[in-house]
Amino acid sequence: MNKKALPKEAYNPTAIEHVANVITHGIWIIPSILATLELFDRSYNGAQTLSALIYGATLIFLFSISTSFHCIFFCNKRGKLKDVLHRCDRAMIYVFIAGSYFPWLTLEQLPNEGWASSMKWFVWFLAHEFLGLTELKIGGALYVAGIMFFKSDGVIPCAHAIWHLFVVMAAGVHYYAILSNLYPPIPPYTNTVQFR
């Protein structure tokens, strides 16, 4: 572990920390693709397909861009590409947050009449109890707990990689909430006739 960065300067990870940063998000690219394909397989209408596309793309890009940034940062500490990917990495956090809300705002039942029907974008309206809320709270708590490590570079060895693991756990819990509550399994087609 290197010394903590001075104010207004970025922390300079050790080689081990760089590798840990790459691995902790890089190994989740393929599972993210498979998870997205599972959402597509369970989609039975256009809204579910669109939600799977948007959520899945943001999930895949979150891990892909983070991994790309950390690879380039490891290989080239002072390049323009590193700076661009660093901005993209940070921006993807916000894009992923929006992508994570999209299935809930698109597929969760909201009132069809009155002023509330026109406010689907108003995320706090969904703060009532609904299926999946427990998982969303757990995932949110994991994201928040991980921030402690995000801010501990130079204090805790591999702190950024530990933060990545909190992101992975939280994203996994949120994916489970979406999969189990908004994408129930489609029963297999059977070609049998039932007589009463």
C-alpha cells in the first residue's frame, strides 16, 4: 500500500492494488452478460424486453468500463485515454443507477389515474412497500457501506478493490430483486390437453 494521497491529488495504487482493481470488476463482465441474457429469456412483453436491454447494458458497461479504466491506469499512469476512461468510469455509476431504476419504474404497477399516473419518474413515489423492497434496501446498504473503503485508499490495503466487492454484492442483490420480482420464470410450453 502506498501513502495516502495529498489533497487535490489522486492516490497512486501499488501493482497488487491495480491487479486487484482489475480483477474485482473484470471477472463480473461475463456473469453480467449471462444475467442480461436470462432477463431476455424471461421477457414476455416489450416493456420487459426494453427494461432488460437498458438494465443489462448499464450493468455490463459498469463492469466493462471500470475494468478498462483500471487496466489502462495500470499500464499508463499519465495518458489522455486514462483520464477519459476515469471520467467514463465515474459517469457509469450514475448511468447504472438510472438503469437500475428503469425496470422498477417501467414494470412496477403504479396508479393509472390522477396526478400520480404522470409522475412515474418520481422515484420516491415507489417508497411504499412492494415486492423486492427488502432486497433494494439491502443492496443500498451495501453500496453505502462500501463508500467507507472507497475513501480509504492509502489507509486500508486494496481499499478500492474492497469497494469494488461491495459494488458487486449490491449489484447482485439488486439483480436478484429485479429477476425474482419483475421477471418470474415463464412456465415451459407443454403440448398436452387436460380433460376435466
